[in-house]
Amino acid sequence: MDDPNASVNRKLDEVIGTQYDAGARGFVGKLRAGIVRWIVAAVLALSMVAVIVATIEWHRLPPPEGRKIPAKPVVIQIIPAK
């Protein structure tokens, strides 16, 4: 009688080849893949923050020194209702 795992492994090898082995990565391989994912995510996050800051700085209003200030204050008289 044929081992059921052997037939499953044979069919798996036919479909995806012998390169796939789920248990071969081990702890170090999983850690390395996780670190790469985190580094890529951090780089993308920092890039997005840089784009947002650059956009805000690019669309900033001119500084107050560049605006014209009226020569004298405007006086408003409030007339009481009769």
C-alpha cells in the first residue's frame, strides 16, 4: 500500500516543482523575511510622510512680512439703536 503523504508530495512536485518546501525556511528564514517586510514598510511610510510634508511646504502661504499692513488702524463707530 502506498503512503498517502508520498502521493500528495508527488502531486505537489508535479504542480509547483521541488523548489517549494514549507518547513525548510526555519526560524532564521522567517525572521529574515519579516525584517525585510518591516524595512520595506518603514521606507514606504517615510516616503509618504516626505511627500506630504513637501506638498504642504510647497502650498504654504507667503510669510506675514510679505503682506501689506494698513498704514493706520480703521476706526469703527458703533451707533446705538434708537
